[in-house]
Amino acid sequence: MNQQQLEKVKSAPGFIAALDQSGGSTPKALALYGIDESAFSNDEEMYTVMHEMRTRIIKSPSFNGDRILGAILFENTMDRTIDGQETSHYLWDVKHVVPFLKVDKGLADDADGVQLMKPMPDLDALCERAVGKGVFGTKMRSVIKLADASGVQAIVDQQFEVGTQILGHGLVPIIEPEVDINSPAKAEAEALLKTEILRQLDALGDDQSVMLKLTLPEADNFYSELVDHPNVLRVVALSGGYSREEANARLARNHGVVASFSRALTEGLSAQQSDADFDAALDASVGSIFAASNT
């Protein structure tokens, strides 16, 4: 593991950019960016257009390690290049931004008020490829919709089981059991979630560190025990469908938690903007998220 990257992720000011929209969410992300589905006729063309968007973001002067700790990549992005360099190496060597990789294969159907992750039979091979490309850690998402004790336990058990597998490759897993912001029992689900996460964290070895990516909670500083836990490298927050303004306001009230925003980061960016306007919009976005993370 890269010690410089570890120290940056653990203690530097900043936030993590989530640039990992994959199959299902890509057309929506491109539409918000001002590119409709007529611009591509198959998945390969769609991913090429998406990579152009991500490349524009990453190469922007506003996107650098002064305010951005890391960036989460989709596998297709990891396998592409920026200015002739593998994306993960470009991020670290040129921008001093730590590369992460989204490894989950999407969500299973609803059961017990949650959506577990689909099976990942090729996870070991993917982790090995990521290590070979200088990736620091991984991310995997599952979703909690209701405050169902057995469902929440199943989500957290799966996340930590897969997380332990990832730790075995020398990578740091970002464990992401998202609580749906529209859940009718959001606060109750968060209480169940915190209990289960603490149970799993306490079972880790002294040398095992994970990161947590959580929905911004209903009660401010609700996850402070997780922020302070010795096995937690960093707690980051997803925007989850909140506007950037709302996500930033909630984030600023949760001390020690930093952002890992996707849609809220790119809100207001457009393919039609000039480079100067694009950079200015991204600079404003990065600046506001950095300020909210730095509390």
C-alpha cells in the first residue's frame, strides 16, 4: 500500500469525488450534463462519451489534490487513459488524487426492506487488476429502504464479508450501505445501521482499516462513534439525491465527515459550456463541497 496515499486519505483536508456512474446510471448522468441518448448508439459509444466527460472534469485546473482527496472510478474508466496514462496513474501522478475503484455489480431485488449487492464472482481478479494499476481502495454500494432489523444486519454482514476479501488484496474497502433518503423510517434505519456497523468494526483486527460511505443522517453527528473508531480510516457521505446546497448544509453539521458526492459534484456542469465556464462552475462546486467537508 502507498503510504503517502494512506496518510492523505486518513488526515488531509478535502473530499472524495465519486466519478463512478456505471451502466444503469450513465445515461441519466450524461443527460444532466447535456448529452442525450442520440449521441451514442451502443454501450461502448456511451462509455466513450462518459469518459470524455470524466476526462474533462479530471483535467480541469479546479480538480486537484489540494481540495480533493480521492476519486472513485468505474471499472471502464480505470481501463481507459487520460493523455496516454492509465486513469488511475494520471490521478495520482499528475493530480495527486488517490484512485479508488467501484467493484460492485449492482443491486439485487428488494428483500427485507433492503437491496443487497449482486454476487461478485470475479472480485479477486478485479482486485488484482486494480492493485496492478496503483488503485488504493474500492467502493461497493447496497441500499437500505426500511428499518428492518434482519435486512439491515444482512446488508452490513455482506458489506463486511466482501470488505474482508478486499482487505486481503491490500486494498482499503469503502463500505457503502446507503440509507434511502426517501425512507419512511430513515432515522430508525440509521440507528439499526450504526449498531450493526459498530459490531462488525469491533470484530476487525488491529491492522484492518476500512472506510465508510454513509447517507447524511437525520441527527447531526449521529455517526461520531464511527468517525472516532480506530478501525475507520475515514467516514465519507454520499449526496443521495439531495441537492448540492442541501447536501453541503447537512454535511457541514456532521463534524469529521467529508463528502463523497457524485451527482451533487457535477450539478451545473454542461457539455455545452466553454472551458472557462466549465472550470468556473467546477471550481465553485469543489470549493463549496470542500468547505462543507472541512468542519
